[in-house]
Amino acid sequence: MIDRSIIGHRWPSWEVDIEEGRLRLLAKSIGETRPIYIDRDAARAAGYRTILAPPTFAFCLLADSPIGPGYLADISIPIAQVLHGEQRLEMHRVMCAGDRVRVTRHVDGVFEKKGGALLFVALGFEVHDSASGELMVSGRQLMIRRERT
């Protein structure tokens, strides 16, 4: 069972430098070939500071958490039982190589379906520019734990 008192829990924020090589690697791995994601000059010609982070890069930042997958234990989901249900992103400002960002993860809700056989935990997160505090990305992940019957 997942303790509903976890709703509202916030883990400590962490900071990440967005590196050009990491952005190029992600672009390559997802098949993104548009020059603004891989070429500094093309991105600048398009009006950006430097190469852009593909939107899904925000989810990669969650892997940089100092506690790693420890957040799953905090919400009583053994890593062997976790099922990723969904993810959503809302882009507020582009992220570019060279940006330093602060990432925060929190529990937005807990609910069940199938008479308690499936337990859901909604995790929210935000990415802010470390220097200005400006919100860049907000998102949600839905994690599912199947209860044994």
C-alpha cells in the first residue's frame, strides 16, 4: 500500500549544467536531425543562443537526481514493480546548451484503480533557470504499482 501522506512531498532540488554533447547524443538517439538540435551555428542563425535541448530532454534531467531511483523507495514502489504510466510536458521557455538549471520533483497525488489492485502515484517536476529562477519546463509522470492479489 502507498501511504497517501506522501502527497505534497518534495525532494531536495538539484542543479544540472546542460552540456552540448549530451544534447547531441539525445538528438541522435531519438532520430532528431534538425540542425537547431545538433549544430551551434544553425541554432544561432535560427535566433537561439546555441543548440536547443529537445523537449524530452527535461525527462533526462530527472535521472541526474542525487538520490537516483531512491525516490521510488520513498513512495513505496520497489523498482522491480514499477510501471511507467504516462508522462506530460509543458514547455515555458527553451533550454539550450550552456544553461544551468534547477530541477525539483514532488508527489502530486496517489490513487487506485481495479479495487486497489493498481496503485498510481502522480509525480510532478519543474525545471527552472538557476540564475533567473524562471520556469522553463513543468511536467508530470504517472508511476504504477501492481498490488499482488
